[in-house]
Amino acid sequence: MKKFLLTFILAVSALFTADAKVVLTEDFSLFTNGSDTAPDYNNMMTDLTGLTQTAGWSGMYVCQAGGSAYLPAGAYLATPALDLSANNGSFVVTFKAKSDSYPAMVIMSDMYMASMGYVEITNEWKEYSITLNNGAPNYMIAIQALYSDFYIDDIVVDDNGVDIPFALPSSNFTKNSFTANWMAVNGATSYLLDVYTYNYNYETTTFDPVFLLKDKEVTGTSYVVTEGEFDVPYYYNVAAKGGSSISDKSQRVTVFPSSDEVSAPVAYDAENIGEDKFTASWSASDIATKYYLQVVKIHTAGHSEDYVIADYDFSEFTEGTLESPHKEMEYLFEGDWSASMALMADGAIGINNEDINFFGAGILTSPVIALNGADRKFNVSLKAVARDGMKRGTLQLCTIDKEYNVTICDSKEIALTEEWAEYSFELNGTAGVASTLVITSDEAGRMFIDDLKVSVKMNKGEELPVPVRTYASRELSHDVSELGAAGDDRICYNVTASWAVRQQEGVVMQIPEVRSAASNVVYVNMPTSIGSVEAVASAKVSVKGNTIMVSNPACENIAIYTASGKQVVYATDAPAGAQFVMPVSGVYVVTVGAEEFKVSVQN
């Protein structure tokens, strides 16, 4: 990485080596006809031979105006071919101008309008400048009056003296300051730094810059900004200054910390532990604006089972209808499931693909689940219905590696109609990798989901960590409840710090949230009623005709023997309710785990 950065810096620096020079001047002193209040309309020129200080000027509808040039609407004036390839093609045009039809606009570009700059001018003579960045050999500058007329004089084309700096990412982000950085420019004696944020103007629906620093002159290639607030969205750019030349501004840099600058909290032992609840707490992270507390349930299978990790009827969604649903861009619900382009209506959740070409496909996603067993399968059942022409949804099981690359390892199609229908799928997981379930569609329209149930096949003794939920908190502690733990389930949690800008109501700022590494993991010693051991009812055996019926709450092994001691049945990890048909009448001995029962069967 360091080698790449060094190569990149050297490559960019090689562009900043040309010397500055004035390439062209023109004062139109040979335009003697007319005046700057009464131009010579009778002589609109295209050939300017002999009337300029440097040969090669041309134009259309150009008029003399007593020592200045007059361009009526639709006219243009073009310079001779110039070599403007120095300084990576950056150059500045300064000039004086005025217009009788204020406000007017001077537009400058190459002859193909590939790069264009403009400035509004007033009805009094004033000096202006326009910077362009696509200079090349044999470059002609076109000066255009597209919509209104203006007078122009004292044109100077300078290759800008110094080039535009390349702004680098900010660094050393703290609660009180950050450092703005940029690359050095050959010939620059100082730099002019702008640091600003934006305020949303509700009347004009525009973002207006509010400057923290404006043209702050700095002699080095960095500046420690201490004037702002740490959770306000800031941006900066910088211009180079060399003598009387000032470059155009650099590209804009968005200010935010690196993940290393957001320190990970330390999670403390749980307090106030009670039946199905506790309080988690943690240390402060210096620049955190909030914290994410993730609570996880680690389930241990007491027998072979289909362990339910999600069972939702979405009855809490009472607002909206299928025809007019409630809409959210993002939504996080119980068990750390999330939905983007979410819909809620009539006790169902959905995805909104009405604007799929603009916002992309909506998606319903499970939390990441690590499948550690050798033969893991997801069983998924759901109800679904479509609106607005959607015909097909997709259920995907995806794996995520350590570099966060996502691979679809199994996929099922959901054939949709405009009537509710039930679906059931089995998806094959991959042992030892993180997995997530995804419900989506690549078609326009809307899809609604209800009665979503997901289970995972587990063998006796296997463990499965399942997210209970993630809490967002601006405090240093949070109460946790409704864990749903039972049997040998264990509860643990960790905490992640987050930095994010302060949000202005109704405005989305395009600045990334930055999260720290996760804290240490804390295990909670829950009461035995829901923690380590749960009382299990005793087994029971009964007979109906030739059938032995076994109530087996602990799913123990079942064996059945004849009166002479011959084994006729042996079932490992038997279900909680089991039935066995005996072909011969007689007395049988039934063992359920360590318990023994004697029964008589009649055919």
C-alpha cells in the first residue's frame, strides 16, 4: 500500500512542474470606432486582421466600441491558437466587462465547449476571471454571448502560474480538531484553504455553503482546523498561490474519521440481572456519537432438531394497506432483520421496487448467522403476495467471507400472484461460514411477506449463535429484555462505537457512518429458570391396541424389548412424541433414557 501511494504521489507531482507565463494580452486599443455606450453596429466583424495586438483573432457579429469589443446576443470572439498545455492544462482568463442588459453572462470554453466557465456581469465596468482546466497545444478560447450582450476589454490569458492542488483526506480527527491535507504544488508560495458546511434552504431547496474558514492562507501543506464541532458535516478544498497567480480550487474533500480513530469501547459485566432481563454498560469512546449494543443468544441443541431462529407474523404493522402501504427507506426489526425500500401494511412487510432503476432493488435481509455444524440446512416458510405487476421474487442464502465478499450459495424462486399464497423452501448452508438469508426481486412492482418462519437443522450438542437484537444508544448503558432464552441457551453481548454527523431534519448528508471495532464479549449469568437448566417433565408410556405411544419431553433414546430380552426397537434422539406399532401381542419393556416401563400389547 505504501509503495502504491508513493508511486501515485510521484506521478501526480510530475504534472506540477511547468513555469507560469502570460500567454496572451489584448486591450482592443485598435477598436477605435463607436464607444462603450454606442457600439459600431454598422460594422459587425468576423475578420479582425489588423485590429488586434496579436494576429489570429476571429469572431462573429463582433463590434468595435471605442477601445473595447462589443458582443451582441449570439456573437462570439475567439483567440488565436495558443499553447495552454502547461500546468496540466490549467489557465486563467482575466478581463473587464459590463452589460447594458444586466444581469448578463460571459461564457468561455474551447471551440467545442468541452470545458466551460461562466460569470455573471453587472452594468458597470468590473474585473472578472474564469479558470479552465483543459488547456492543450493549439487551444482557442471562445468568448460567447449566448443570451444577452456585453462589452469586454483588457483580456489577459495566463497559464495560471501554479496548478490546482490535489487535496488529500483529512487526518488526526479528534473531538476538537482535524487536519486538512493537500499535496505541494511547484511554484506555490502559499495555499488558500476553504472549510465549510452546508445549510439546507427550504425556500430554494438548495444547499448553501456556510464557511468556517474562507481563503485561509497557509504556507505548508496541512492545517489543523480547530474552529468547528466534531459532529457537524465539514468539507474543504484548497487553491495554490504563487506571486499574483491563484489557481482554481481543488476537488472537495469530505471530513470524517478513520475506523482506527473511533476507539472501541470496553464492555462491562451485566448488572440488574433478572428474569429475562439485564442492564449492559460500557466505557466511552472519545468521538462516538452513539453506540450499538448487540445481544446474542447461543443455543445448544439438546437433541436433533429444527431450531426456529425467526417466527414473525408482523402484526405490529397496522398502518397502511396493500394498495397504499406505509413506506420507509430503511427499517430494522426484531432479531436484527432489516429491510431497504421497506413497505408495511395490513400486518405484513414488503419491498418496494416501484423505482428500481433509481433506488435499486428492495431487499429483506436476515442477520448474519454462523453455521458451525457439518450439515446445516435452512427451512423457510412464508406467505407472499404481489402488486403492480411483480411476478417473481427470490429467496437467497448467501455466504460472507472475512473480506465481506458475498456469494449466493443457494437460491429459490418465489412465483408471485396478486393473491396470498404459501411457500416452503429448504436451502443448503455451508458449514463454518457466515450466512444470511435475502428476500428480493429484480422486477419492478411491490411484494409483501407475512408469517415468515425460519429454522435451522441442528444435531444434538451443537451450538448456534443467533442475534436477539441490536440496540442503538447515545448513553453508556442500556436495559435489555425479552431475550427468549431457554434450556441451555447462553446470552452474551458486545458494543461498537459509531461516529456520524449530526442530522438536519429532513436532510440526508452523504457522509459515511464510521464504526469502531467491536468491544470484548461479555457473557451474562442469567437465572437458572431461563439460563443453564430447565426442568423437563418425565417420560410417559401408554398403549392403544397394538401401538406403544411414548411421551418423550427430553427427546431421549428409546429402546423396546420383548419379555425374553430381545431388542425390537432402538431410536436415537427420538422425537418428543413417538409411536411404535408392535406386530405381535405380548409384554414389552420400554426404556426412555434411564427410565423403564413395562406394557402389554394386544393385536
